[in-house]
Amino acid sequence: MDFASVVEGTTRFTIPRQDDDAHFPPGTAPVFFNKRMELNRDATILLLSELLPSDYLDLMAATGVRALRVAHECAIPVIANDRDAAAVRFLKDNARRLNLPIRVVNRDAHALLATERFETVDLDPFGSPAPFIDSCIRSARRYLFVTATDTAPLCGAHLKAGMRRYAARPMNTDYHPEVGLRMLIGHVARETMKYDRGIEPILSFGFEHFHRTHLRLIPGVRAADRTRASLGYIHQCPDCAFREVEADLLPGSITCPYCSKKADPIGPLWVGEIINREIVQNLLERIQSMPLGSKARLTRHLTLLLGELPLLPHYDYHLMAKRTGASPPAMDIFLARLRERGYQASRAHYSGTAVLTDAPLDVIQGAFRVS
């Protein structure tokens, strides 16, 4: 096997060499490592440096890059698990080179979660996290981190797969990245409530090909009821851009005031905050002194998240301009026009053309037509 040396953050480790000319380079190596997930890992390192939990489980560690970095850069006791024996050998070799006291485990994920509890459980599978969510919730004492790369089912592009995996109805809308992230958080919330526990999103975001959420698990019936109150639906008109949010476990019937058509419910999904604003502010201050490879991109992402209004769903600025047949002004001018009319408006992290506002549809469309 041919090896390559890689540095992320302040951690140097060895990975199996990949074929960079392949369509999907991580798939060409015997043990999985995806360079494109560096921002995902950097966000976890940054957050764990703030939270400092008593222990951390990397449930599906593969080459163990995230586990190695947590142990080396955050000085948190780490348990790294993978059912692949080759991955475990690789992980042990890297931990030995770095002189890190990582506990390396070679077990089925469900078996490990059924027999031990951890303060922090990090679930980052290849594909959907849905089959592992319940086991993770039962094992995690305080924090649960989840990555989903099955964005097509979550966002509604593969409707039946999304309904099967997440027991909810997605829809492929112009705000589909937001649907995917909120579908993921909503699924975890519903799985958590049945144990009389609740969730608090600390840091959640969509980026490129994945969704990532870092959640605090809170015990008690009251926490479960607060979580239930943050579940609901987005009702989307089938003919126009009208959409309305409803907080409830079962969808009501909403008629579009512009088309008189019955709006289609998307959900149940999470309709509450996706971040803890105080913690994200702390992360923006902390990141300045941390040597992270994705620092510039992650700082911009966190800044956008902190500036987002607690509204949903977002509108796509370019698509709205196209629908109105207008030439769009600069984004800042468009946002200013909405604010001048007495409404809230902000950018959203989902894309460079995402706008969050409480303005009704006719006001949004009118803001494009001003000469």
C-alpha cells in the first residue's frame, strides 16, 4: 500500500494514497479519507475547543483523522471506532506516531452504542445517518454531532428515499438546502423526544455536499415538550413562490392567498433556531487564534450564520428576480429596500443568493421592480 502524509490543523497523519484523477478520489483508497470534508472537521475542532466535553466518540472513524485531531488539538479523551479491521490498524499506527492515548475499538456501531455511554457521540457515516440515530441518542449523555451526505433524499430530489429514511416528506424547492438541514434536525428531534429528552442546536449548517448539526441533548419532559414545539411544516404553493411556516406535529390546511391553491406541506422538520448565538459568537472570537486550513471559509460561514434572522425558509434572490422579470439590484440594495418598507431582511449561509425576510411575497416582488 502506498501512503501519503497530510496535515490538518496542527495534526500530521498518514493516509492511503488516492487517485486524484478519479471522479471520487476517496473511493480509490482502501481506507476512506475525504479531503473535501476539512471544513466539517475544522468546525468540530473549533466547537470542541469551546465545549471541552469529558470524552468524545468518533463512531465511524475510517482513517481516524477527526479522532486524531480531537485528541491532539483539543486534548479531549477520544474513543475511535470502526468495524473495518484495516481502518483500525491504520488508526492505531497514526495514534502511535503521534503518541496519542486514543482508545481504538473494532466493533459494530450498534453493539458499541448499546453497551457504553459517551458524553459526546459523533456520527459521520458514508451516506445516510438515519439507521444509527436512535442508537446514538441512547448512548450520548450530552452532545450528539451528525453529518448527512445523502442530500438528495433529504432535499426531496429522491422523494421516496427521503420519506423512507426520515419518516417525513421533503420537497425539492428553490430553498432545498434548508429543507435538507431542517429535515435532518427534525428527524433527530423526533427520535430524541420519545425518551423524554430534548435537543438544542448549537451549530448547524449546510455546505457543498453535506449537512452537519451539533446538538446538545437535554433530559426531561419539559425539554422534550420545548423540542416538540419547534417541529412543524413549510407549506409551499405548487404554482408560485408563496410559502408559510406552521409549528405543529400534524400539518393543517393552508391556501395560497395569491393562487388560491392548496399549499403542499413539507415536513415535519425543525422550525426553530439552528445555532446557539452566544456560542457561535464565542467561536468567531476563538477561531482567530486557531491554525485551521479552512479558517477563511469557516469564518465567513459562521459570520453568515450569526447574522441570519431566525426566519424560514429563505428565498433565492436570482430566482425571485427571474420570476418577476426584473433586473436584480445588488444584494445589499435589495435587502435595504425590504428594511425601508419596515421588514427584516438578511443573507443566509445556504448560498450566496439566499435571503431571509419576514416580508410578504408581494412586497418582496415589489422590491425588485423599483427603478
